[in-house]
Amino acid sequence: MLRLVVRRLLQLIPTLLGLSVLLFLWLNRLPGGPASAILGERATEAEVARINRALGLDEPIHVQYWRFLKRIFELDLGTSTQTGQPVWDEFALRFPATVELGVAAILIAVVAGIPLGYLAAKRRGGWLDVAAVSGSLVGICIPVFFLALLLKGIFAVELGWFPSYGRLSTGLNATDVTGFAILDGLLTGELDASWDAIMHLILPAVTLSSIPLAVIVRMTRASVLEVLGEDYVRTAESKGLEKRVVRGRHVLRNAMLPVVTAVGLLTGSLLSGAVLTESVFSFGGVGSFIRTSIDARDYPVLVGFILFIAMVYVVINLLVDLAYSLIDPRVRVH
Amino acid sequence: MRIHKSGAIRAITATVVVGLVATGCASDRDKDGGTSDAKDTFVFAGAGDPGSLDPALASDGETFRVTRQAFEALLEHEPGGSKLVGGLAEKWSSNPAGTVWTFNLRKNVKFHDGEALNAKAVCANYDHWFNWKGTYQSSAVSYYWQTIMGGFAKNEDAEAPKANYKSCTAQDDSTAVIEVNEPSANLPGGFSLQALAIHSPKALQEYAKQDASAKGDAITYPKYSQEAGTVAGTGPYRITKWNKGNKEVSLERFDDYWGEKAKVKNLVFRTIDTEEGRRQALQAGDINGYDLVAPADVKTLSGEGYQVPTRDVFNIFYVGMSQSANPALKKREVRQAISHAIDRENLVKTQLPEGGKAATQFMPDTVAGFSDKVKTYPFDTNKAKDLLKGAGESKLKVDFCYPTEVTRPYMPAPQDMFELMKADLEKAGITVTPKAMKWAPDYLDATEAGSCALHLLGWTGDFNDGYNFIGTWFAGPDKQWGFKDAKVFDAVNAASKITDPNGRTEAYKKANEAIMEYVPGIPVSSSPPAIAFGKNVNPPKVSPLTQENFAEVSFK
């Protein structure tokens, strides 16, 4: 297992190098640059040239790339052109919000999706199955930003059950320890802050979970249906094993393998889904920061974020492989 | 599996318990002052995060909206207007040449850190800016200093503007004298800018210990400007916290303020990026007011009982013409034809909120120097066709750029405005090729480089001087316009050098007349930006310069 972990981590190096070259070529071909984004209507040719010179953006692309690469080896992602602060600091500040949101979304998707998919398969053709299949279709089809606006309009504006934006209520003055608002409240005993953070999290998390939930319901349903028809399930049932044992040990456990893979990939994709969700709810995570970074052509932030996403995918895939061996001992990890 | 099940049950139970305990605890925290009473806190939403808590390092409205509550300049604008009035200086005067400016300071003014305001403090500020080195000399950092006062004691960039600031002398405790090398149209208006607001000398000493640095491909702003604690002004509020993660800047009433104290104890600025999000937050009762209201929302909100005052116009929206991008535009008849082809009145009626005005020149009628005698180009499709025929351009083809994903105070709906103009131009026989571009930086880069034959842009004034409008575009050759016309440039520059306010106003009128005779582009309209407040709020006087003073706010 250790060899697998080391091998996967080493695979990161060529992946990130290749990706960074592609990114640099792509960004260099984009029209515009950070100087005019900084100056807005006030930009003049001379001012833009002065800023580009100060930022080293007038140098050849290979010089800029080499400078960037050297910094990466020093674990320095550079400085955001929008905020003037180190990219690491900006990520560190906003990442906890995105993690909270992502974890909550995937929890909702898994906790609701797997039982729903399982029950839909067990009662194939029944009303629950029809509802789960059509509901998941809607979940996949509905644009995330539209769902966000809809949920906000109903549950925040009309009913007033949840806050309409942000991570914490104004004036709450919660103590910041780790940046994870819910955890901080628990650590400091400010439980109202934790509860406030949960209330702020619900609508964005439900929005973000819509696609993973739909995918997990459909995959679980399909996978369970397939396993239910297997000989070993029939054998287990005819042996007189308790239904609970058959479902848990034989059906669910075997049906979970493709679902776990899907959960892994969906977790990675949540980061990109967070861009829209966080923007609509002004959630203050990495997602909404990336959106403003695209507008501002904030290259260091964009490059850092994309490289970071690549790392997350590699790590999640590794975790998925490790999870296989726990779920199914037949899978040997070397 | 059994173990997993009991774990899940424990987790669910724990969540429920936390929820119950937390809701129970909430009221305890309220008593401790952890959460504020609703009427003690005014929450206002802007569209973007501030860039810095030191306004001297900023050039954007979102930063100034926050810092304006905590910092004051020597001069200010009258509440709700654009006339210059005393700020930290009760009175001010200049020598006839406009090179020596004397400020008589208010007495008993204290900074948030307890320091007293005096002439030495004022001079410490101006000298601090004048002696900026390194990255501080980048126009991304010190845009307004360079615009108003030129360069620095020692310019490090050959292309930096020449310094116009000469010196600041503390004549006595309450008299500061600022000297400049040459008279400037930017003075005295520039003395009112937030970027030149006065900081505590003690805070300045702390600032001086921290450097802005340009490392790699970006400028790193000094730490003091990114967190509350060091910056100190004299305003009615002091900045207590900048929670970047929660996109929130908190301010608290400054009880030693020299003027009328703020009516609400806590003031919070929050960032909600989208118009829709800001409107919904107001309707949900999560905020008490917000800026940049979409014109389409004005009626809805007013109908629901919210207060949506509109500011007096202080901006101009125009169709720019880049003569270098299309040689046909070098012909005056063609430019005149395009001007006649566009129905400005219809655009104002259908696209702008109530109070919008069709423009006749490149400044709104609220700016001194607006002329009633400029040549006008009323909507007349037939005349446009005749002019094009006369110029031999009956089959004129033009590229017309417009920005996407943006609204500006002067341009609430760029695409809709573009569509109306395109239809007007096509009626006059002009073939229009639409070019949609993302606002920043694509569109701004393209227009600034002069690669868009026709394009939509505008300007919101910083202070009430004609040069702040027409000087921005027509003081010399500019790629955006791609023309050289000595008559226009001379008229604008001559006006800017006149120190007598009345004489300058008259000269600006003449300059406007020269500009509209040449017709380098089409001034289209001035739009009154709307701002929204909750039903239970007594709003501040709204300012055409978007300089609302939130110390005036109270709850009903």
C-alpha cells in the first residue's frame, strides 16, 4: 500500500509540469491582462505598459514560465494581482469555506443518495423508484445557478428560514481558530456560531449536492439492480441468511464499488461546481474568488487553483483505490 | 456494519444535540454582546471587496465607500451635492497663480489612535506620499497621487509623470500650506479625494516600516493595509475588523469625532457580487441597504415599500469612435451622420432609470463648464443618410464593440443599449458588425488600444471640475480616439490652466463647444445611479459622487 501511495504522489510531478506548461500557453494566448483589469476605465496605454513592466508581464513567455517554475519548487504560488496578497494566503483564507461546503454537499449526496438508490432498486417500478429516477433526472438537468436562485428565493427571501448569503451572520463576532466556522464554534464553545454556520451552509450545500446526489442515486440503483440478480445473492438468501445480512454484506457491499469511484470523482468536481454556488450565495470560499480572478485575469491565482485541483484529483483517486481494498478484500492493492 | 450503523446514529444524535444546545445558547451570547442588536448595526452591501484599508493605495469605488467613513480629506463635497466645502480644513485659499494653497484646519480634531490633527500631521501625509519609493510608485498603487500631484521626490521610472507637488509647510499649528510647481485643473478638487485623505502621523510611521513589493508577477500590498488595527483617520467611524473570509468590513462609531456623531453604533460593509443577490438579501432582511441597483429592480423594490433614491447625475455615457480602426471615421460628416442616426431620447426613455438625461456634450449638466451653446446632433435618420452620401460612405460598414457581463452606473444594460443603437444605425444604411467582449480586461484593452471603431464607455466624475471629464479624453492624442486636433486639445488645456474659477468655467464651455464641433464621438446620456435601503431605515443624503456619509443613517 505504501508503494502505491508513493507511486501516485510521484506521478503528480509530471502531471503538474505538463499541466503548468499548457496553462501558461493558454493564459498567454488570452486577450487582455491584469493591468487593464486593475485600472478599469482609467487604463491608458502608457499606464498599462508601466504596470506590465513592474509585474514582469512584458518579458518573454519562457522567462515568465521559468520564474513561475522556480517559485513552485519553493512552494510559492506567487501573489494575487487582484488583492496583492500571496496566493497561498488567499487560498488558506478561503479554502476552509469551500471544504465545509464540499464536505456538506457530498455528505448530503451520499447520505441521501445511497439509501434512495438502494430503495429504488429494491422497489423497482414502484412510486419511490419512479420518483427517484425522475428526481435524479431533474437534479442532473437543472442548472446549478438556477437552482441556487430558486432555493434562495423560496427558503431565504419568501420563507426566511435560512440566511440568503455569506458564511456567518453579521456582528456574530465568532472566534476564528481554524477557519472552519462550524468546527471553530465547537472548539471555542461558541455553539451559536456553529449553528449559524450550519444554517448558512444548508442552502449552498443542497444546491451543490444536486448533481452528485442525482448521479449517486442512479448509480446505486443500477449497481444494486445488477447485484440483486447475481447468483451469490440468491444462494445467500436460499441459505436462509437474515435479510439484513444479505443486504448489507452481499448486496450493498458489492454494489458500492462503482459508487465509491463515482463519489471520488464527484468530490473533485465539487470544487469547480463551487465556483457558481459560492458566487450566488456570496459564500466567501475559493469558488467565488476564482470567479472574480477570471474577470481580473489574475494568472497566479488561476494557475495555482488549477494545479491545486489536479492535486486534489490525484489524492482523491488514491483514496478511492484505498477504499476499494476496505470494501472488497478481493481487490488487492499493490 | 453494525458498528457503522451505531456510529451514524451517534453522529445524527450529536448534530441534533449541537443544534438544540446552540439555539439555546444563542440568547446567552446576545446578552454578552457577542451579537449586536439589529438597530445597533447597519449592514450595507457593495458589489466588490475593498482592495485596501489605506485609501491612498486605492483607485476603486468599493474601497473608497468603506474608507470614506473613517478618513477625511482637507476638502469634502457638500452632502448630497458636488460643491466643494471644508473638510478637515475649515477654510482654504490659493495665491492668484494657483500654486500656493493655504488650509486653515479645524481645531480639536482627533485621530482614531488619539493623535491630534494639526498642520504637521497634514504635511506628514503629503510628504509621505511624495517620498514613496519602489512599488509605491506603480500607478496600480498610487494612481490618484500621480493623477493629482504627478510624480515623486525621486522618480524611479523614466515614464512616471513629472512631480507637481513642491512642498508642504506647517505655518502654525492649524495652518498648512501646500505648494505645487504649476497650476493644475485638478486643484482644489483633488484635495477632496479619499486617496488624499489625512492619516494619523503615528499610523504613518507604522506604514513607513512596511513596504509594498513587486515580486514576480504581482504587487504585494503592505500588511497594515490588509487588516484593521494600524490605519487611523478622523472620520465618524473607525475600522475595527476586515473579515476577508466572510467578505465583511466592520466599523464602530468613533465617540471622539469632532462633528455630529454617527447615529448607528456599528456599520458593516458586506460584499455580494451579484445584483440579484444584493436585492434578495435586502428582501430577506439580511442587509439594510445596497448599491448598484439594477434599473429593472427600482420599480419592484419601490413597489414593495423599499426606499430607492436616485443620485443626481454625475456621469457620462458615450459612443467612442476610434479613427485608427476605421478610416471612414476620419471624415467629420461620417461622425456627424452617426451622431444624427442614434436616437438618444429613446435610449434614455427605455434603458435608464427615472432622472436619466440625453447628453449633448462630454460632461453632465451638473458640472461647471457645461455649455448650452454646443452644436447638437438631434435624431434624424434622413440627415444621417444625406451626410453619409455626401461623404461618399453610403455603404458604411463599422465594427461596434460592446461589453458583456458588466453594468456600470452610466451603462446599466450594455447589450440592450447596443441593440437599440445598432438598429438605429442600420436604419441609416450603416452595416454594423457586433463585437461582444468580456468587460475586463478584453473589452477595456481593446478600446484602450483603439481597435474598436465604435464602442461604449463612460465616466463617473471624481470631483466637480470639467477637466476631470473632458481632460480625461481630449487633452492630447489618445489611441482610444485616434485623432489629433490642435483646436480641441488647445481649448481643453488652456481651460485647465486658468486659476480663476469663473474664467475656467467659461473656458470649459468653449472647450465643450470645440469638442462638439469636431464631434470625436457621441455623448449619449447621463444616468442617475440608484441605491436601495430597507423600509425601516432613514437613509443618508445620496451623493452624485457616490460619497454617502453613513454616519447620517438611523433606524425608524
